[in-house]
Amino acid sequence: MEQPASPRTAACPCEPGIQPDDDGSGRSFVAATLAKVVPATAVAATAAAVATAAAIATAAAAAAAATATAATASKDEASATTAVAALGLTAAVVLTAAVVPMPSRDDIHQFLRRVNSAAYGTSTCATDSQQADLDDITTGLATAMTAAARRAPTGQLPACDCPLLFSDEDPRNVWALDGRQRAAVRMVELPFVGVRAAVEQRWRSEPQLADASIVGDDDLEGHSTTGVCWDGAVVLADLLCHPPAVLAAQSPNLARMYRAAAHTPSPWSWAWEGKVVVELGCGTSALPSCAAALHGPRAVVCTDGNSRALPIASANTARWAKEHPAATLVRAAHLRWGEGGEAAMLHGVGLVAPVDVIIAADVFYVLDNPGGWGKFLATVVALSAPHTLVFITYTDRGHDKLFRTFVERRVERFFRTARVAAFLLHPVAHPGTPGRLEQLTPTVEVLCWARREESESPL
């Protein structure tokens, strides 16, 4: 799926995105360096892969495959066996013992602008602030690589200490990581349904940054958390793609929740058909809502308290509807937690409380949302009934004890709670997974809540 263009206009005519990593001679620093550490015949066989993906692992594997093919054709069994074994090598193994030329400042500039043009601009379009930041980071990288070269026995830069050779998905590549968080689009894969989706995120533009009237909840920039498709949204969306029967068969906890919501002895009777789904705190992505819509529920509404987020969320849901015409149309609505606006919000889209399913991804963040947990719970209670299921994701960012106490003392007054088994979750739930936005946070959890009957509520 092609990356969509943003409907907003940046002050700079160059949209943030992937920029060519070219040294001016038609080769990237990665390709030029690979030529020095891998035989020329192998480089020739893999030049296209290197230039396109800048992935050393892909280049090494393709080179080994080419060598294996040639050796087999010449009936050189020993060479063929060696080459096939080399297919298992990663770029890290290939380059561990190698040394590379010290990158120039221009090489570092090209690397940084390729992985994070939103922060550093492009070679033809960069603000004074972006250029200053670029120069500072370049100096820091150059200093670190010089120190690594001095520590090495050869006095040359080890390939494993050259960040320019890290793949964009490498957890060590914090520069690409920051670029993904700032990017206009995050590419997401949902393996169970075979979907690769472009999710539009916030758009950093000079007019918005310079507008002093944009403050508080209406600001998508600064420390706002609503403008990024976080890992929790991907994890929840992926889980919701699975049919309930599949989840119930693999998770006793979820089977009990489905059974409680269906009010039958069997969890297999719970189905998405006829259900009303509401997402709280959808931000700009609304990805979990889109995933739920694939099952054909009666209605899906994604909500957020930030009025700036909803147009971007609506663009994402409209794109999803175009690409998945059989899915239920997802509508967007404004809703602030704990202010009693739930009935009015539902009335505005032709629905009434209670709803059948409530979903929320990564909403338990305390730094910029004091009192938000209690307001969130009040909204969930207002929207729910004993047949309602709630699916949320939670990531520990240093307040785990506080969160567990909140669930035990407040949430469990109204809901039974269960944790979804980690093996059922999308790979980005786990630290160290390539492409994860937050490499230093623990595993993303998915929790399921089922509303208690009034008679069993421990109030």
C-alpha cells in the first residue's frame, strides 16, 4: 500500500520522509562500505538490495545465494556447501571482524536526514534549527566513532561500531527510532489477516509549532501522546483481528470473559455480529477500531478528547474503508473522559448506551494526564453493562505498582479482569523486536475486563 500524502501543508515544501542516502557518486555509504568488506562479485549480485533497503543482512544473504548458485552450476560441491552455510549469516556476523572507513560529516548528514528528515530536514530544505540540531548530532556521532576507532587494536573503525551500517529496524538505531516517532506515517503489519497498512500520524509543521494559541489538549506536538501510532495500538489491533473462537480456544482467561459477556455456559456463542464498539483515546491512528471493523459489527466509533486528532483519525478510517470495503464503517467522535458526555456522543452517531465492546490502547500514561485513570474508568462504567467486554493495552513506564493498585482497588469493583497470554500478542509487544517504537519499555500487556452484575459488585 502506498504511503498516503498528508492533507496538511508544512511550511517547508519538502515533506518529511525517506531521503536518498547517496554520496553523490550514485552509491550510498552503506553500499560503498559493503564493497570494501565483501568480495566485489558478491556486491555486484546484491547492489540493488543494498541500495534499496540499506540492509547489510539482505546483501550478505543475497551474495551468499549468488555464490551458492554459481558454485552449484560449476559442480563445486565444497564451495556450494560453504556458500549455502553463509546464507545463515547476518550482517552483524559478516561485519563483526571488519573495519570500515571513517564516515565523513556529509555521510553522517545523509544518514540522519534519511532516517529522520522530520527532525533534520533535507539537503535542499532545512530550517536553521534543523541544521543546528543536525550539526550537533553529527559531531556527537563523529566523536563516538573516532573513540571507537582509537579503542580498536587496528586503530580503525570496527564495522559493528558504525551506526551508519545499522539497519533502520535495528534496536540500536535510535536515530531511526526517533524518525519513526516523528514520521508522518507508520507502516504496520497485521500478520493474522495479512494486512500491511499505512497509518497516518501527526504532521510537524512550522506554522503549528509557531502558533502560541495551540496549547494543552489541542496541541499534537510538544509532549502530547495522541499523535503517534504507539506499539500498544498495533498489539491491540492485531489481537482483535483474531476470531473470538480462536482466542477462546487458546486462552482460558478470554474464554471465561467471552462466556461471562454472552451469559451462556459456552464462550463459543460470543460473536462480533450486531455489536457496538467504542474506542476510547484513539489518537490519530484509530487502528484498533479499524481492526474490529473487519469482523462486521453493527457500529464502530473511535473517540478522542483532542479535537486536532480526530481529522487524522478520520482520514485513517476512510482509507481503511476504501481498502476493506466489507468492513464496518468506522466513525469518529469527540469525547472527553469523566465529564458525562457519553450519552450525547452516542446520540450524535445514532447509538445509545450501553455498548458491547470498549477498546483502548496505551491510555494509562500519567505524566501529562493527572487524574486521567479515574476519569477513564468513569467513562468505561458509563458506557458498559454486564454484557460489555473491555480490551485495553498497558505498558509499564515506571508506574506499575500504582497501576496494579488502581486495578485492584477501583477497576475490580466494577469488572472482572484477566490478562491475555503473551504468546498471543503481536511481536512488537516484546522489547527488542525490530520496528518497535519503545525499545526500553517492558512487554506490552493486553487486559480484558468484563462488567460485573450489580449483585456481585464488591462495593
